Amino acid sequence: MKKIVSFLLLLLSISVSAQIFIWKDGHVICQCNEHDSYDSIVVVSIELRGIDTLTGRVNGLFSVSENQKVYFSRGNLRYHVEDKVWQFADRQYNMVGFENSKIGFEEVGWIDLFGWGLSGYNGKMPNLTKLYPSDYAELMTGIAGTNYDCGIHNAIENGGNQPGLWRMLSKDEWVYVISKRPNAQNLCSHAAINGVPGILLLPDDFILPEGLFFTPNSGNYGVNSYDISEWVRMQELGAVFLPASGYRIGTSISNMGSCGSYWSSSVCNSGPYYFDFTQKDFHACYFINFSYAFSIRLVQDAK
């Protein structure tokens, strides 16, 4: 059966499968049944409910200081080495994983673990594997507001596709959103989404939907374990998930699925700061050598 939606701007006939929605201007306009065909401009999975597909952000507000709120990006930052394309992960729980270890080979696809300040600016390329601090961003005062910040220097293909729309959190902002914002102790916990372990952050005004569950500060990935249908309901209300992507040294991947490390834009004399979590706890923030390759989750300031 063919259905025609007359007010769509582009006529692109697309075959779709079950559990997907047709969106226009960020809103669901109709739901597709399996094997139906629609004339549409954008077709997205039900898993993207709660995501603004035009801007690439999760529709939840998070306080990162007393006077600043942000939106988190729809997924971790990733880079295609051959095509030189920056994107956000398709889903919040997606990660490249052990494919990051191919960074030292000629034919390299996606990577999502980066050394600090490797935005591509000033020759600091995101696929760098060297171990010397001098090969990384030179700014010992931090990279906030500079082109060494991946979100400032680059156009994110599925995040507005213009430079300057995103940025990294500072050390103090990570600390604030994790442990100092109002009701912080009840808005963060270990979790697993579709079997992927990580940390779940809830927006400032989050109210738990009826029929769902959340245990704050659980200290165990298995306590807050959500299937796709449960996760969609949480994400609709602005929930953010940081997967346990591990880290990379050179071409070696460690602790994937058990730990997660996320860069900040801040630095001290001993190295850059990062937000870190293990299977039992989380820490905001430690500092470490420049050459470790960690995850990056960008944010967008709420106006």
C-alpha cells in the first residue's frame, strides 16, 4: 500500500521496516507499519525518540554550573580516518570498540578514542598514536574555546554540520554535573542499555515514568538494566548514556565494557583532566598523560 504525505518537502520513496517513525522538523508525523512505503524526507528509528535529529542533541537540560545549562550530543564523537568525516554515534550506547586498534594500519575506518586536543587543527590529527606530550595540543592553560576542541574546530556531520556548534566540558563542569548540581546524588548511576554497560545521567528536571525503574549510585552496571523499549522512554525524557568504551594506548585497547574515560578541556602541569568510571564507582576528575586515547562527548550551551 502506498501512502502519500502531501505536505512533505521532498518526494523520496523509501521502503521501511517495523518500529520506525517518519519525522518532519523534529516531530513525529506518522508511524510506519512493516513493509509499507512512504514518500518522506526523513525516516528514523524509534530508538531516536528524544533526539533532535536536526541539531544532534538529546532533548534534556543539564546544569554544568550555577548559571549554565547544556544539551549533550546524541552519542560519542567519532571520526572516519579515510573519509575525514566527524559524526556522533548513531545511538547513545554505540561505540567503535576494538576497531580502534586498526588506527595504525593504512585502511582505517571509524575511531572514537582520541588523544587530548587532537581536533585536526594545527596538524594535530585525530588518528595520532605517538606517546610524547609535545605531539599534542600545546596549550597548557586548557583547550576550552580554542580550535583544539573538536567541537569548535569541526563540522559534525549529524550535529548541525557547521564548526563552532559544540564544545567539550571543562573539569569543573564535569564535577558539577556529576556531583554538585541540585539533586545530583539522585541523577547519576551505573546502568546497561541493550546489554552495553556505562553511566546514566538524568536531566535536572527528570521525573521517572510510571512502570520504569532507576536506582541512583548503584555501583553495579546490572542494577539499572534497560531493554530498547525501556531505554526509549528514558531517552524521551532527556536521559544521557555514556558507554564504557575503555581506552587506547598506541594501538592497544583496554577495559572496553568495564570502564569509561571522557576527556575534559582542562589541564594541569601533570596532564589533562578527564571523567572516569569503573564497574563500581566514578570519579570527576583525574588527570593523565596526553597520549592516552579516551572518549569525547560534546555538549551544546542552552541559550
